[in-house]
Amino acid sequence: MKYLTITGNQFIDACLSILITFWPSLLLGVKTVLLVAISGTIIGLVIGLIIGGLRAIKVEKGSIIYFIKWVYDILAKCYVEIFRGTPMMVQAVFIYYWLKPAFGWSPIIAGIFVISINTGAYMAEIIRAGIQSVEIGQTEAARSLGMSAQQTMMSIIIPQAIKNAFPAIGNEFIVNIKDSSVLNVISVTELFFQAKSIAGSLYRYEETFLVTAFVYLFLTIITSFILNLIEKRINKTKTSFPTSSTTTNMVKAQGEH
């Protein structure tokens, strides 16, 4: 760790000096933030697709499948409520130290795991809401043409649900960029961890954390800009969901192939 002697009482000069001197440490923290946020969001989305998709499937009463689905829904709801209702910092400390004897994992792997399962709980509800927003007539049209519930969900419903829920999915990614700071409690060397080290060595806490705040702000602004471009590109392909008749034509076209 480098040591910086800041002369004078100029607050802005001190901030610039910290940024110039310690940018390698800050950059290392940014790389860790992006690694954790991107990995956690992608894995969390997969978890959300599985949990939200299965919860949205309707099963007829009176069968063993209905009972299994009922038990699954209870377990899935418990998972969602627990991880949405408790702080991620508490989750990180508990899961890291609880499972470390079994897995012997590093803080960064544990951090990605915590971010993933926490994000999965939110993504499950986001995907479920996206599925419910799809016109019911499309499901009826697909089923009337012989598609199974699984085929209808994967080919017709899920793609539209993801498109409809994309703003919320993108917002969850931005939240993960910021919330990655809580992982410093298990010694993940992300941006906030690096900032604490710098501030502790210089005894310049206000300047160091102001610089850190601007770095986080820069990351979220750039991410928001990129996500907005992707959203516009997605919406440009089709401005509205297809109707049930369009779904019928889609299914017929697939059958012809």
C-alpha cells in the first residue's frame, strides 16, 4: 500500500491526489465489483427463471403432481421471503462462515454465491410478474395447437416475460453493483474494501469516500446508459406483445419446419 502525504487544506486537491495515487487499488476494487455483480446477476436470473417459471405453471388438482407442486410452491415462497426479508450483509456473514468448513471457499467465491442466491429471490418474483403480464390468450392458442405446458412456457411465455421484465432485471444489476459493498464484511476486496484501506492509511476519510462514491456513481450511470440502449434495441424489434392469433401463426410455422 502506498502512503500519500497531502499538504494544504484544499479538499478537492486532496480528492484528486487520492484518485491519482491510488487508482490501481480503486481499479482492482472496480474489477471485483463488476465480477461479483455480473456473475451474481446472471446466476440469479437463471435461478429466478427456474423458480419463477415453475411457480407460474398451473397443475390440475387431484393428482400427485399437484401435491408435489404445492410443496414446491411453499418451499419456493419460503426461499423468496427469507432472502428478500433479511439483510445481505447478515446473509453473507452467516453463509460464508457456516459453509466454509464444508467448501473451504475463498471470500470472492462466497461473495458471488451470496449475491446469486439473494438476486435469485428477487428475480423469481420479477419473472413471475413478467409471466403473469403475458396475454393469457397466447397460452390458450399454443395449448389448443398441441403444445405442452413446458413447450408453451419455454417457446412463447418466457421470451416475452424476460422482455417485459427487462427494466426490472437491469435495475437488479445496478443494485448488485452497489450492494457488493456489503461483501467487505467477509474480506472480499471490492471497491469499498479498498477505500477503507486507503482511508485508514491516510486518515482522510471524507475525501477517500467521496472519491469512492463518485466511482460508484460513474459505474451506475454507465451501466444505466448501456441498459437503456439494450432496452431500446429490444423494444425496437417489436413494440408490443403478439396477440393470440400471432402466437397461433408462430406455432404453425414451427410445425411446418
